[in-house]
Amino acid sequence: MPEVNSKDETLAMSNVTGTAFIVAEFRAEENEETAPLYTDNIVKIWLNDETKEIATKIAKNSPAAKEMVKLRTKYFDDVLSNQILGGCKQVVILGSGLDTRAARINGEKATYFEIDDSTTLELKAKTLKAYNVNANVRYIPGDYVKDGLISLLKQSEFNLELPTYFLWEGNTTLIAKKDVIFVLEQIRDNVNDFRLSFDYMSEQVILRTTGYQDINDYIDKYESMYTPWITGFEKIATLADELNLKLIENFSTADLHAQYRPGRTLQSNLFKFYFVCTLENAVGCVNPEI
Ligand SMILES: C[S@@+](CC[C@H](N)C(=O)[O-])C[C@H]1O[C@@H](n2cnc3c(N)ncnc32)[C@H](O)[C@@H]1O
């Protein structure tokens, strides 16, 4: 096994960048299921004893986090796959971290663009190369808020006219609400034909107003070990209306759990307050069926 993910290169887990390693640990575990929701044989190349130890500690205190990552991975995998099969030619993954979809899902039919900080993307490219993993991807180091998403894309031969799927996973909770809206506006105003999926927390979770003490306790523990959750949305349909976007789908992770894990009980009330959604512009992407 190539030794590229050395301890020195593993990023601090308490900052937003380091969160990618924890998510990767949670995601990887699904491979051990008898009937996994998805198969990700690549993600393990970034994992080591250190990432496992930290993720295990977090999961012990916040077991729901692991399952929520797996449920959203399955949902986004399916939407992405169907988008490409339906004709989308470009996939943009914002805050891609250690996302492996460029190497796993239909890379021969679409070009992937991944945006994250340079340290994460350099480690990613280096590790994929060391393991001989091919991915049809352009890495775009930068901050999609401060540098401007569209400016970053324009520097990388992104075609604003081609049907495009944007995936924004594991990010909106961690950045300011005004920045989430700014990103959505940039996509809406510059890309002709797109669909976009992201996950989000209900604002009640952020404000500690769900009425469930177990959720408040959960966040307190989670934030003390990980990174703060600062943004949530109460009604995503209202946000979509305000931005003149069309809401195609909106599921709570409790809905996904009922669909994907029939027979298993929910580990936490939090699943009812954590969502995935898919939106599109007024024109609509090429594939009306997700
Ligand atoms: C929780 S991780 C999620 C990674 C990946 N999307 C996933 O779900 O596995 C968040 C990632 O978003 C990146 N990120 C957050 N804000 C960003 C920004 N403004 N510009 C670029 N990357 C950002 C972080 O560096 C980190 O890699």
C-alpha cells in the first residue's frame, strides 16, 4: 500500500477542512454492511488509525452522525447518477473534501469539477495517483465564497452553457446563511441549465428550539468535539421561491431512513430535522425524472 496519507498530512479534525476525514470514515463503514446502500471502495485510501480513532470518538458520542452521512451519500449518489444518465455533462462538487464520486460514478460521461482548499485537493490528487485511481476531474483550489464560485469555475474551462449538476454536501450547516444564499444566487444567475442538491439542518436545531432535549445535548457534544453548526433553514420551499428556483425534492433523513433501512429503528429525533433537497433553475435540467 502506498504511504501517502501520513499522520503529518492528516488535517486537524477540529476545523472545517478536517471534517472531510471524519465524513470519509463514516462513509467508508457502509462497505461492511451485508447489503450496503452504496459501495465506495476508494474512500479507504485516505483513512488511517488517527482518522479512525477520532471518528470513533465522535460516533460514540453522536452515533446518529454516522448514519446520516450514509443516508445522504446514498441519496446524492442516486441523484447524481440519474443526472448523468439523463444527459448532464458537468458535475460540480462544492467543498468536495474526500468525495470519491468522480472516480466512482459515470466519469466517462461527464467532467467533474471539485472545489476545496488547496491542501485537501493536493492530498487528494496525490493519493489517487499513488493508488492508480482514475478520475475525470478538474481540481479547483479556492474558497467558493471569498473567491466567488463562478470566477473559480471560469478559471477551469467550465462551460456555463452545458447541463450541469451541482452537489453541495456537508457544507451548508458550516457556513454563514448569507454565504449559502450568495452561492445559490451565483449558480442561478450564471448557469443556464442546472440541478443542485444539498443537505441542510432545520433552523430549529441551530436555535435549540426543536423541543427535544436529546437533540440539544447531541449538538452540544458534537460541537465540543467537532465544528459548530451555524446555519439552518426552516422552509426550503420558501427559500427556493424567494430565489426563483424550483424545488424538485426535499426529504428528511428520517424519510430516507424509512425508505433505505426498512425495519431499522431511528437512532435519534435529529433525523427528522436533517434534510436533503434538489432544486433546479426555471429552465430545468435535461432529465425531468430524477
Ligand atoms: C464536512 S466536509 C464535507 C466533504 C464532502 N462534501 C463530503 O460530504 O464528504 C466540508 C468540506 O467543505 C470544504 N469547504 C467548506 N467551506 C468551503 C468554501 N467556502 N470553499 C471551499 N471549500 C469549502 C471544507 O474544506 C471541507 O473539505
